[in-house]
Amino acid sequence: MHVDVRKADDVVIVDLDGKLTMGLGDRILREAIDELLAENWKKIILNLSRVTFMDSAGVGELVASLRTADSFGARLKLVNASERAHATLYMARLLPVFEIHGEEQEALRDFRRETREI
């Protein structure tokens, strides 16, 4: 698993690349989220377009990331979930738990709209 972090104004985009699995994959995601929250980022997008495989530990880490972000008052959105990632979240009955957008620009617009409503 490899992680790249990009910024778009007050939103941080985390590009995940590889297998989100027990061991290195879930640990890398956890460390990335912890670091962003420590830096006080409140709007986080996880880009799943290059996630090639996700096991139960990877799914669990996505849930943990969502809960951790929530506990810090941050919002976390998923984008570009591959068919496989989407199916995995569906089978785990987690689709309603996550805010999932088809494209990054859609999630960015949603964050901007939320900011205007506050």
C-alpha cells in the first residue's frame, strides 16, 4: 500500500494505491489519518480508485478512520471506489455508513456546499 496526500484549499485528498489489507496496508492508512488529524485537517477525502484489494482488516480500518475522524470533528468521504471495493463495502453492509462519491470533484463540491450552509 502506498499513500499520496494532496491538498485542495481546506480539503486533503489521500490517494491510496495497492492492497488495503492486514499488516502494512491498514497500518499505513491509520498512520496517514492520525497524522492528518494531528495537523487539524477537518475535511478528508480517501481516493480508492487504485485500491486493488481490500480484506476485512482494510474494511475495519476504513471504519476506524471514519470513527476517529468523527471523534476529532472531521468529515471523511470516500471517492472513486472500484467495483471490487464497492462490492466489499456492500457485502459488509457498510455502504450506508460511508459518504461515497463517484468522483473527487463531486466530493469537493459537497464539502464547499456544507461550508456555505454553516
